[in-house]
Amino acid sequence: MAAQKQLSHDNVNDRCSLFWENGAGGLCSENVVYGSIGPSTVFCRMVEWFDSPDHRPNIFNAEGNSSAVTFLPVSGYVYGCQMFANFGDKTTEDPYSDHRKYGWAPKLIVPQITGIQILPNDGRNSATITAVGRGFIAGAFEAICTDPSETEFTFTLTFSNTTQGSNTTIPIGTGFVQSGVEYTMKSVMTATRVVFCQNVTFQLPTGNPTVSSITATNPPDDVEYTLLQILGTNLPLVGTFTVVLNGTITIEFDGSTVTGSNTALVKASGADAILAFATIYQVTSITHSSGTTITHSSPNVIIPSARTHVTENHPRQYAADPTYFLFDAIGGGFDGSIVTIKLGNINVSYTILSSTLARSGPVKVVGTSVKYYRYQFTKGAWMDGIPIDFERTAYKSPAVVSTTPSVKDVACELNSDPSFVDVTLVWWFFPTSGTFTAIFNDSIEVTFAANTNLTTKPAKVAISTSGSSFIYSTSYRLSSISHTSATISGSDLDLSTPSAPAVP
């Protein structure tokens, strides 16, 4: 083109053949441009490609992952050509390792602004503008904006990372930004780089950043947490919000989105809970890491009750009649009187014992009602007309596979007397009377008394650093278990003793 001093796509197939012969497949396209030489010549020409309906699709074509571009000045004019091709996925390893052989580059990420927010600073003499997007290169860029009458004003937009740029000192007033006027970002560039910002608009609001409400909902995946969300107007796009509740509880929220929404996942159940379910908290203050004054008109945060859910359902033999079972539903949010849970196609009614435990009445497992096999919770569980949520909640099917007494687990913890530990056996379908004898490591004998058909009464066993039945910080293997009147299955379970208590 430069030799003939004319713009054309002549011989484009010859240029594409160079790509195809070196491993490219399918796509091959090109953009060409020329113009007079002047300030920011190269990137003015690239902006023309971005804004052109015929050239922009080549740049954003997802089938292309490699690009080559060149500009040549001739007699006061510059000629440019950009080629696009697909060399497959060559960016998983070192993206430059074989570029001399194949002539490919890493996948093209076009720097692009997707949103602009501008907020007045305290005193309303200046404003802070924030740009968000992708592919930014750190540094200072000249930004040109226009109002509806195409009157321009310029400022420096400094990008700190690949997704954010800002300027905190834009004057408010004639010749710069004014309230109630919609501005359009026209260009963002340096002498060597350009950021694409087609049709991005912004407007200086008339009011201060304001939080209108802080809502709390039960997240779908974390039954011990509540999801807090800040809603408001003109909230800063980036930075951290700090909310103080009841004067002492501090919660941090991430930076807001373009719509002014901020979230924080806060534990509301368990020993390390920050908040509590079914509780009202008063907002003491809301601040922002940028120092921007945040006003709020929502004095309270209402934490809902824990979501009604079931995480486990334990079967155990009914002592009065071994052909029946009882099922313990373990979860949270039980605050009614009756729970109905569907096990397979069988409806089972439970009585609420606490907010985390409900127990079924006797369910026949021999005969017509429930068979000895694994059941799984299904939808259709209700508590006083309110559905219980099983979806997205981990749960354990009650495994009813046998009525043979068997050891499920062995537990060990310190006794109030540090010279002893309490050892407990956990089982399925154990006898509720009599005594048990457990042998550990084929030599240590421990005797237990029956408690319920889920655990034994803890056995008090001597422990020391050496020479007693058990030694601190040591693992033992359950070799065998027996009962005075029943056959017990279960062995090869590990028991780990605790560390020795600290000496005052």
C-alpha cells in the first residue's frame, strides 16, 4: 500500500498464507488504514478501527487469538495493517517461547472501559471519577469527554491495575463537570496506548452518597450465615465500607458495583458467630475507606430467623419394639411444633425438641412401612405449612442396612481429673443395658456401661506420659468389642488420646 500510495486489500490471501503455512487454521482477516502524521497518529488510527462498523468485528472476533500489526510512515502519511488469525491454544505455557517460529502472540485482550462513576467530594468543589473495565495498563492517560453540545473537557485518568482507574480532583463548574449533565467518554489514550470506551456515559449526581437500607437474607449454601447487603445511591465504586452495629460490632463490606450494591457474608450461628438470627441491630455508623462521607437513613438491620433446614437424619432402634425405628432430624430453624419429612415416598412426622433437633415417632421398619435400605430426603417436607429447604443443603441419608449392633466411632477427651480420660463408644443398634468390654492394641482392656442405643457411658481410664493404660498424644487401635449378652461387630477403629494439659 505504501509503495502504491493507496489503501487496498490486494494480495490479502498471500499474507494469510504466511499464517496458514505456520500453523494457523481457519480464521484470517485484516484491517487497513491510512492518514496524515500528527500527535498520537498510531492510536488515532486504531480508534478509527474501534469505531468502524466494518473493522471493529475483526478486533472482537472470538475465533481469533493472535494478531500482528504494523504502521509505516511515508511522505507525511502513515499506512497501517492489522492481521488476525487463530493458532489454537498456545497461551497455556510460555506465551513467547516459540513466537519466532510461529509468529503468534498471546490472546488479545483489548483494554476497555465498561463503566464510569463520578461523585462529588466533600464541599462539592471537586469530584472523584472512577473507571472500571478490563485489560488496563497502569499509568496516566489523557481522557477527553464531551457534553451533549460536544463541548470538551479533559483530565488525567490514572490506572492503578488492570480493572480500575481514577482521578480524585476534577473541578466542578463551568468548563469542567457540572451536575445534571450527561457526559460521554470520547477517548482515553497516551502517545503509545489507547483504551476503548465507546458510548460510555456518566453524570454527576446532585446528592451525597447515601445508604438507604441494609438488608439481611439467608444465603442458599451457608445455613450458619446471613448475607448482608448495602443498598443506596451514589455509593463509591471501589474501596471498603465499614458498618458499626450496636456501637461494638464492626462489619466490612466489599466495594460497590455500578448499581450501588455491597455484600458481606456474616456468621450468625455457632460459637464464633458475629450476629444472631432473629435479632434487630441498630446502625451506629457507616464509613468508607476513601474518606467519602456516607449518610444513611436506615437505623436498623433485621436478621431473619435461621433457614429451616435438615442436614442429617439419624435412625436408631426403638427400644420398646425392635421392629420400629426413631429418626432424629438435625438441622436448624425449627421453631414450630411439628415437622413432616418425606423419606422416599413415606411421610414421617417429627416433634420439635429444639431449634436444631426434631425427633420422629416410631416408624415401622419390619413389615409394610419402611424397609431396611437407604432412604434419601426428598422435597415436600413441611413445618407448620412452611417448606423445609433441602436443596443446596448437605444431608445424610439414614442408612438402615442392619440391626446388628456395631461400633461406629470411638471418642476420647480429658476428664476433669487430668490423670484420666473419658472414652466413649458410638454405635448403631447397641443394647441399652449390660456392660461392654473393649480391647485396644490387643492388650488394654476397658469396660463400658450401656447408656442409650447410640453411645456408652464414658469409661474413666488412667492416662499419663508413660506407664499407665493410655499415654498422652498416642494413637490406639480398637482390636475387639464384646457385650455380656449380645454379639457386637466392629474393630480397626482408631482412638487418639489428647495432649497432656499444661502445668500451671
